[in-house]
Amino acid sequence: MGCFFSKKSKRKSDKEERTPTTTTVETTATGSAVPLGNNTDEAPKQYSWDKREKVDPKDYMLTGLKDVTVGRLPGKLNGQQFVIQECENCNIYVFDHSAAITIDDCVNCRIVLGPVKGSVFFRDCKDIKCVVACQQFRTRDCKKMDVFLCCATQPIIESSTGMRFGCFQYYYPELAFHFKDAGLSIFNNNWSNIHDFTPVSGENNWSLLSESAAVQDYVPTPDPESEFKSVRILTDPTRSIVPLTKGGRRKDSDESCLFVFFAGEYTTANARKLIDEATGKGFVLIQTKEVSMRPEDVKRVFQNNAEDLVELVSKGPVIALELNGDGVVEACKVISNEVFSGTKVFVSDNKNTSSRDVDNFFNFADMQMGL
């Protein structure tokens, strides 16, 4: 194998030895002379990994802290992994999206985690109150945790006790973009569908928080004098990025309605508008899902109404909502005609078949998502 540079011959003429070394210069636009050195030398080749910004692991962890308010502002993580460990009596705010977060050996902390593309894993923690949005949520060897959760899959607890769950309720200006960057849908939230790996006969290791539970009473907003004073935070459920759902709690009425929006430019905005209209009339949002459908799925789920809907599902995922309350079917039909007259939607036709509509769709969605 040849070398990039070859050694020069040791034999030189007397003339060469006496000739001084010269350096070529180039004059810049400002008139300054810049030495070029040996013109035959080539600049070292730069590879893509040479240009990467150096990462300091300390920027992606919080460890051994006590009685402080800490975290990360929007744009500081940008999808990296993050670690929180051995913190006590801290207020921790991670206002950014990340790949995965582990929280170990923390005690008496209040924690807010922006959308996490992968898993959030609490281990050996106790007396924790938190707001979390993630693809996967898991705890092991934890005690007394209150969690306001948005989870795309079924949350899992293991060897954990005193666990209480509520629906995610939070807002900051960048949050919607962080959900998108993390690949999470605000409509896929299985916060109340908990799986306990280690159940104890005759005991309940987990329960649901009261419907009146407010995030602000559990996880306060940052101190106005902290580094997070520039982040505008709202904990009002009506302003939450994730819709507030009743989840697995007992329904107030035997009548539910399925309302489905098909892919389009304003699908998310329309779904939010429906929620505002329906809840404003006193009806309750039970659950939501955003899933893709194939033509054969449409026929199985929508049955007699499938023919008009097959073409619509090819444009992208659908967003479905279950609304509950006496008279909800007729109310939703009125809302559809008055508010969404120019939008193609599916609405349960009557209260005698609406429960079947709800079961058909959400059973299909759960199978699609592996729940």
C-alpha cells in the first residue's frame, strides 16, 4: 500500500541546500497577506462526523439535586435521551421533546415531561407528582405517584403501589410542535387503561384520580423568578393540547355517539371544535383515537354506511370521538349539520345502534394499536 506522502530524497544539490525556503502569499480583499505554505500540500479531508457538534452528557441529565427548580427550556434537548436520578424535593420541568427518559431514585419531586418519542421509565421512586406525554409509560418499584398522563400504548406498572392516574392537562406554546416531533397523536391517549404486571389479590395497586383533580394542585407552575419565567404555561383543561377524556371511569349515561372526521386540512381543528360544541352543551368526551383504515376495515366497522366512506380513508388517518350523555346522538347530528355542513363526517344515526358503532370502531382501533 502506498503512502499519502513520500519521503523526500536525502540527496540534495549544494544549490538546493543554499536556496532559502520561500512561502507563497495570497492577498485578500482587505490587502492582508495570507501565507499559503507549500502549494503542493492538500487540506485534510473533513468527514461528516468531524463536523458534528460535541455533546456534553451533563446537558442531558439531572443528578443528585435537592430543593431546587431545574429542567430544560424548549430547544435544549431536540429529541435526545434524558436522565433524571437521585433528586429530592425538586420541581423539574422538561419543556422539550426527547427520545426516552429514565427517572431513578427520586423522592418528593414534581415533574413535567414534554412529549417523549419512546419510553418514560420510573424506577425506585416515591412521592412523585408528574405530567407526562409519551409512547410508553412504565414504573417499577415505585410508591405513591400521581400521574397526569398521555400515553399512546397501555401504561404498565410493576411492583408499584399507591399509583393514581389522571388525564394529561397541560399547555405551553411549543407543545403541539413537540407532540408532532415526537411522533405522538394528541388523540391517542390510553391514560386509564393500566396494566399491573404484579397484581396482589384483594388489593389495588392503582386507581384513577378524581375527575375534579387539577394539575395545578399537584404540579405547580414554575416560580416567576426561575429560568422558566419566559414559558407561558396553562393548566386549564379547556386549553390543554390533549383533549380531556373520562377514560375508564363509569359513564353517566347509557347513550353514546360515535363521531368520525376523515383526513383533511382541518381535521384536528374540526375535532377540537366538536369537543368544544359538545361539552358546551353538557356532554362528556369519553375517548378519542386517530388511526389509519383500509377499505376492508371500513366495511367491517361502518357496515351499511361503508360504501360512501371507502374513498375517504385513503387520504390519511381518521379521528374518532365517543361522546356521552342523554340525547347526545341527536345533538351531534345537529352539530354536524350546522357546524360541519361542508365536511364529510360519520355520525351515529340513532341511539339504538350508536353503542354498536362505538364498540365496532374502538375495538378495531385498539386491535390496530395492539392494545
